[in-house]
Amino acid sequence: MTKQPDEHEYVVLLRGINVGGRNKVPMAGLREHLGREFADVRTYIQSGNVVLRSAASAAEVADRIERTLPTAFALDSDLIRVLALEETAYRSVRTDGPEGFGSEPDTYRYDVGFYVGVEADDVVPHLRANPDVDQVTCGPLAFYHRRVTALATRSWLSRVVGTPVYPQLTIRNWRTTATLGEMLSLSSES
């Protein structure tokens, strides 16, 4: 489909679906549901990654999805959070990371923690790093976490779950983050 002049392309990250057998949402059903209101809806893997187009603002896109998703799929709405990032903002997340981030996948695991309704200043006090294992860098829209694969069980990242800020984060591995950016590139060429 051709992008209309008033439309923006978004990466939409859904937090709280298809995790541990709870809040199951089939991707075909999600595409159908979102396709009623948005254009060119595409999903990537089962963990709530969507690329779509809309003339609405990022905040409006996120709000519409967050309001309708729990009723469309009988979900626990307290667990659901939606982040919509316009193409330019999403591209900045990919470029704002530390130099070389994602470049040594055989040695390190790389994750991006996207802020959902909070800012870096709210998140920073809850970020810890084991200097032998982890490196954490904060950007304006996300934090970047690198951990030594062989020492991953000693990593800080699993401890973020118990922090008060965890419900306002949605974490994606670097491969997923990069693939979503490529999906933007593909549709921009249409």
C-alpha cells in the first residue's frame, strides 16, 4: 500500500501479551484487529511487535490500541502497555545506542529497554550493572543493556523485574529492534 501524505509510520511495541502463557494474542487476530483502524499493519514474532501507518499522533495510536486491545482479546488490562514510536523516533533509538552496540553477538547479549510513559530520569535510579558482566547506557527513549553471554545468570537485567519502574518498560533484544527498523525501511520504499 502506498503511504498517504498525512500518514506516519510507527513501530508499536506491546507490553504484557504472550508472556508466560498469559494474555495470549494471535498475531493474525492482532493484524485483523489493528487493520480496522490503521493501515499496512505488519507484525514480527509473537511478542507484540507491530509496524503500521496512521495519520494519528504517536500518543493517539498508543492510546487507541491500549484501550481496545484488552476487550478485543479478553486480556488483563493492568498488564498491557503500548508504546508507539514514529519512524524518526524509532530510528533515533537505533542510532543513539553506544558505539558498536549489537556488533559482537557471539560474546554479548544485547537488549533495548524502551520507556513507556516514563523518561530516562525516572529509570536511571533503578538501573544497576555488575561491572564484570553488564554495561548499561541510557538514551532519551530507551536504555541499552549489554551482558556477557557466558555470565548472563549474573546479569543485572533479570533484577529489573522487581523494580517499581518495570511496568513502564518494554524490553526487546537487539535483533528484534533492528528487524523492526528494517521493516520501516521496507515500507518506506513502497
